[in-house]
Amino acid sequence: MNSVKEEFTDFVESAVDEERFRGDCQILTADARTLRVFCDIKYSVNQRYGALVYISFVLN
């Protein structure tokens, strides 16, 4: 799990407008199950709100 957190942090710190990060991840649910998902993350710079990160998850 730490590797995903590190990858995501590195991506956000170095991303340029409209850059994407895609990869396989796992989500821990409230009832302690682990779901395998594909995550698609988009970094975008908005003139009004600043840096925005959009994250979508697709069940594998």
C-alpha cells in the first residue's frame, strides 16, 4: 500500500496540466474486504480553483 501512496504523491508533486496516472490498486472497504480496482487519476489546473485531481475507480 505504501508504494501506491508514494507513487500518487510523486505524481501529484510533479504532474503538469492534463497529465494522467493509471494503475492497478486495492481498496480496503469498511467491512475489511479488499477490492482490486483499476484507478485512473487526472491532474488538472483550473484558473479559478487551482490544482484539481480527479480519481475514478473501475472494479477488476
